[in-house]
Amino acid sequence: MSDNTSYSSLTIDERSVAWLMLNRPEVHNAFDDSLIAELNEHLNQLHTLAEAGDVRVVVLVSEGKSFSAGADLNWMKRMVDYDLEDNLADSRKLAALMHGLDTLPCPTLCRVQGAAFGGAVGLAACCDVVIASEKAKFCLSEVKIGLSPAVISPYVQRALGERQMRRYALTAEVMDAETALKLGLAHQVVEHEALDSAVDAMLATLLAGSPQAQRASKALMAAVAQTPDSDDTREHTCQVIAKLRVSHEGQEGLSSFFEKRRPEWAEPNKTPNASERRS
């Protein structure tokens, strides 16, 4: 990848929906150190925008037949000559990418149209909602080339559960879309031609929620996952709901419910659909 070439993009539409796209279809959207650096820059920007309420939802998409083939072959060839420190530096950048995607304050939606192999399974697992085409396939393929799904393992194991993670990390079996759905890696599987419509429908559902409440809920779920049963956690949950109830959006949400009207954050806007947005 040359210094002046970009293989990813970030666009924000009129609804404050951010579209983060991998755009290397000629190599099945494989990622290398340059693309990881680009995505980390985009995610840093998105964290700032989402915290400020300027981005409501982030949609992770890619161009072409495959979602992502994982690591780029030329990048892996270069790794052969890396020493331990070089490999640590590379791995930490990938870890920052996964952590950055996983901890975005706003809801995240992943559109998987085809193969998602290696690190791409981690990208999907870091998103809040995964909608997959019936043609999608997922594979933790690392052991077949003498490696391990190490950096992505916290996120994929959280999605699959430890028992299923043991199987698929050790066997490198390919999961079809229905298997991914059954195991919890995907939330919805649709006919390939219906993928964009399903993304649009889920976006409408997410945009109907209070942005402030969604940010608070994501932070709450992360905290509860760490210590689900403790006095501190119980007090934290009480603080969260009490503060939301007296907030502007909390008051607006309750008022709109009783008045049988749309809350102010859910007013409809006319915007391009998913297929038009990506073109």
C-alpha cells in the first residue's frame, strides 16, 4: 500500500450514521499494517464524534465479494523477517483496532456479505450487531499457518463462549452463516439480496433509541460484565438509571411515551439506503 493510497473510508450521512468501509476488494479486503493504521485513525475520530453525540451509529462494511480475508499475504511475507519487538509493535496496533471498535460509545453494526477469516472474525465480534448474508462464512484460520487468534480472542470468545471457542480456534473449521447465527457470532442471517434492506431496517431500529441512553447502556454493560454481582456494580446501576431519568433525553422519552408522539431524537429524515450509501 503506497503512502498516498487509501483503502478505507469514513463517511457520515444526514442521520449522523457513520459508514466505515474497507475498500480493497481486489485482495478480498485483507488488512496490513497500513490499513490497520488508517482504521485506527478513523476510530479515534469516531470516538470523539460519538462521545459528542455527532455520530449516532457506526456501520462497518466492505466492498466486493468478501467481507475480509484477514491478514494480507504480502504483510505476512514481511513478517517472516520481523524480530520479536517488531511483531509486538504490529500486534499492539491490531489490538488497538479491536479495542477501539469494541469500545465505541455508540451502537455498531457489521454487514458481512461473504468470507470473514482470521482477524475479520474479530472485527465482527467487536460490533454490537452483526447481520450476515446467507453466503457469509467465518473462520478462525490461524492454526493452519502456525499462528493463533490471539489478539482477537477476548472478543470472539465473548461472542462464541469458551466451549465453542476451543473447538473453532483449534480446528480452523469454516462456520457457515447459520452456524455463526446459532453460536451467537451473528445476530441475523438473510438472503444475500436482502442484506442491505436488513441493514436499513436495523439502522431504523437503532436510530429510534435515545442516543444518550444507548451510550450509557454500552458503558453499563461493559462495567457489569467485569463484576456482575457486587455492591459497587449494584450502586453503579442505580446511579445510571437515576441520572438518565432526570436528564433531558430521559424526560423527553417519558413525555413522548405518555403523549403518544415520537421523541425528538427519532424524527424521520430522508436519506439514501444502504446500497446507495456505499456506492
